[in-house]
Amino acid sequence: MRILVVEDDARLRELLREGLEEEGYTVEEAGDGPGGLTRALAAHGTDGEYAAIVLDVMLPGMSGYQVCSRLRAAGVWTPILMLTAKDGEYDEADGLDVGADDYLTKPFSYVVLIARVRALVRRGELDRPELLELGDLRLEPAALACRRGGEDVVLTAKEFAVLEFLARRAGQVVSKSEIVRTVWDTAYDGGANLVEVYIRALRRKIDVPYGRTAIRTIRGAGYLLARDGG
């Protein structure tokens, strides 16, 4: 599997390449934003399409945010792990808002980075239409926007990720462990009971105020999101 690393620090780029190659990946590199964008666009839809992209935020020529946004606008949904020396919840939200799949702040553990790349590769490129509609429940993945009955519903990035996963599997029962593996990653060492916290939060926001029961608990199996939005 091929991984694209877009990082302007030559030493870090080399270390990332060596670490990923030790894991069995074929690594291609770009040292600036335009170069990374060109490589990702050229590979899209070919036999050499990347399994994941490791994308720095602070890049010459074009920021990682801009690269990610342009890829998503072009319909390229290759999983993206963003790297940055910045930190804070707003920086993370910026990355997720433009369509990144995960976010890692420098300095980082290579064990954690490899684990997150593996999680993204395992998840693969999802079919991500611009709009998911289940009755009057509407999700816009690229914008992390949710509406119910024409009203905006404010969700955190993680709440949206859980709801989006359920929406893409609407009508199917998904287990807590499936949600954890997809929404979190292999580096997450908490219990699957955290999923219950997010399900309760989602019900308070998309079901209770509207008298709906979109998210159903299937005892002993997991959760199901109704195809008609409840």
C-alpha cells in the first residue's frame, strides 16, 4: 500500500518514510503544499492511489488545510492524518472542518502515528456523498453540519463522527467495538462504554427535541440508525 507524506522538514520526512517503510508501506514524499496536492490528485482513481496521506499543516506554497480542502472539493476522500506543531481545540477543529480524518500534534509518538495510519488504512476511502439524508435528518460530512427538520443541530466533531458512521450504515446494527475502531483508533485505550456517552448525547440533540427515536439500542448487539431518520 502506498502512503503519501507531505512534510517540509526534510529530516522529519525521512524519519516518517523510514518508519512507514518498516511497517511495509511504500512511501512517496512531497516537501510543499502544491507538490502534495499535485501528487494526490494525479494518483486518485488509478491503480497507484494512496491508502492514506500524512499531511503537515504548515507547508510552503499552500497550507495543509488548503491542500485537504481542495482534495475534498475534488472528490478525493483518501484518509488524511494531519500533523502540526500547533495545538488547541480550535486548531484541531480547523483540520476536521476541512475534511481531515485525524489530527496529531507535534511532537508525537511514532507508535501512536503508526497506529493511527493503520486505523485509517483499515477504514479505507469511504464513499462520502456531499449530503446524507435520512428522512428530515441531513448530514453534510465535508462541513460537519447537521440539520433536523430544517433546524441546525450543533454537534461536536466526535459526536458528528459517531452519527456519520451510523448514518453510513443506516438500517444495519453496528457494535460498540465497530464504532470505536472507526471513530477513534487503535491507539485509544479506553473502554467501549464511552460510546454510550456519545449515543446519549446524540439522542438528546437529534431525537428528544423532535419526538423521534432514530438511534435504537439493539440489546446485546449494538445500535441501529433508522433509514427514515426515525
